[in-house]
Amino acid sequence: MAQADLAKLSLNKGATPSATLAARRRRKWIKWGFAAGVIALVVALLALRSANAPAEVELGTVTTAFPTQAYTLLNATGRVVAARKAAVSTKATGRLEFLGVQEGSVVKAGQVLARLEALDVSANRDQARASVAAAKANLEQGKAELVDAEANYRRTDDLFRKNFVSAAQLDTARARLDRAKASMVSLNAAIGVADAQTRAATVSVEQTLIRAPFDGVVLTKNANVGDIITPFSSAADSKGAVVTMADMSTLEVEVDVTEASIGKVVVGGPCEITLDALPEVRLLGEVSRIVPTVDRAKATVLVKVAFVERDPRTLPDMSAKAAFLKQKPPDADRKPVAAVRKEALVERDGKAAVFVFDGKTVKLTAVSKGRDLGDSVEVSGIKSGDRVVLKPADKLRDGAAAVQAAKK
């Protein structure tokens, strides 16, 4: 077996060194070609994956804007206040026995809001009225005495002229008449005193009734039935004001304007008022007055803006913004419009468009441009709240997948 195997071993005497080298080169190129093909396939797969990967885009939101922003001179913040406001109390002291209003109650001037216990002052008033009646009765008695004294004097005078009575009797009759006349003066004065006491007692009773000083709305209730009410709330556990009320027809906006900008504000100038509680409402106003003093701590001037238009939902102490305008806005400019930032607009086929993002893809949507509103522009064709791509890349196409770019 060993010899047979050895016999099989032989040298290929016909093979040349160049043929062997060529074979080796072919095998080497095959290996390199296979490796290059694998690399090219990987690169193609990565390129395909990159092409199909969602594009990262920066997003903005279509907002609701008002064309009046185009000619706004100055914006300021403040709050709604009532020019006529009162903490309603009384000069009397006593226990509250009746309270007829609650927060939000609409009241008329003179309406009784609350009442204090008034038994003692009512008794004093009744006593004063009785004194008036007694004084008037005394006056009637005095009148009768005067009539009798006058008659007695005339009779005595006639008898004296006929020498039937002495001069002393005439003097006595004259003195009686004088006393009767003096008594009438005193009795009339007593009636005046009694009347004055009655009026004072009536005022004391009236002061136990807490009335509305003007038409308005009750804002807060500061006391309850059973509380002790004192004029200055100096006693322990006592109350001063029973309710706080305001005249809602006198509501206005107070805003702080910096010293550097106060020159842009003129009395009577148009304003647009926005309430934080009602952001969709824009109310027309005008500068009512400028308080002639400066807050040195804040370097601001207090400006009061009156409502030209009113909303029944406006309440005191609401936060508000006032935009001072250079002209009174026409009705057309006071209607809200959709607005988008200028960097969201692109031009495709000669028309303005935006890419609207639906959460996964972007849709190229044609829009019509309107007026410039500062950094934004009025548009139609999209609605407020839509999310659009800002600064879209030239390669971004309709229907492309997209994701919101992470904020830096």
C-alpha cells in the first residue's frame, strides 16, 4: 500500500511558474471582489434605510392673531378695577341680626343690605316721639292760658277805665298776660327740642340699617348674622365692613407704563383690552386718564383705560393687557385671522405653501398670504392649531415621514 501511494505522487513537469502565479492572482481578485460586493450591499442598505428614515423637523403652531397688532404702539399689563367701590359698614355698634345679600347679589342704591339689633335705639326714638306729643299738649294748654289771660286783661282794663278796680288789679292782669306769652315761647322751644331729639333718635335707628350707597354688585361678605359690628372694628372678634360692593358700570383697567414709553400714551387714545380669563375676547377701550405721579420703585406711571365695549363676564381684579394703538381699528381688522411664522412658508410651483405635520408625515398645503403681522403673516387655507414645519429643507417632499426634532 505504501508503494502504491508513493506511486501516485508525481510532479507536473508541464506546469510553468507563470501559470501558478496567475491562478493565485485570480483567487485573490475573487476574494476582493466578494468583499467589495458585500461592502457595496451594506452601503446600499444603509443608504436605503437613511432615505426611508423620518426627517427631523422643527415645528410651529398656527395661531389666532388680530390685524390690530400691525399698528400697536405699546403693550402693558395690569388688572381690572372698579372706579366706584365701597366697604359698606355703619356708624352704629351692635349685633348683626339680618343679612339679606350674598356674594354676587345685585343691589340698588338705598336697598337695605343688613340690619343691627335696634331695640334700645327704637325705645329712645319712641320716648322722643312721646316727648314731642307731651310738648304739643303743653302748648295747647299754654294757648288756652294765653287766651284766658288776654280776656282777663281786657275786662280788667275796661273796669279800670270806669274806676271799678284799682291800678294794682290791672297790673296783676297785665303780668298774668305777659307770663302767658312767655310761656308760649318756652312751650314752642320745648317742641323744637323734642323734635330734635326725635330726629336724633330716628337717625340712630336708621344707622342700624345698612343700605347700599349706589347701584352695584356685592363682591364679598365680611360678616354673618350674630357678629358684633363696630364702626372701626376695634373690639376683639368684631367686624367693620359687612359687605364689599362695586359699581360694575365703572370697571376700568389699570396698567403700569414705563417712564420711557409714557410719551406714546395720550388721553383719549384707542386701546384694545385682552383679559387673561377670556383670551378669545378683544374689547375696545380708550385712555381715560394718566395718574400724574411716578412710582419711583418701579419707574412706571399708572394709566387707566376705560372700557368702550363691555363683556358681562368681566370681573374686578382680573388680569388684563392693554394694547395702545396709533389709530382706532376698523371693524374688519378686529376679527381674528389665522397666522403663521414667516419661516414656515415655502414656494412650490410659484405658489405659497406650508408643510402641515399630522404626527407622522408632512402634507404640502397651499395657502394664501395676507397682511404681515410682525414676525407672522396672515394666511388662509389652514386653521388655528395646525402644526407646521419651520424652515423646511429643500429636499422635504409631500407625504414624507417626519418626527419632531429634539429641542436644544
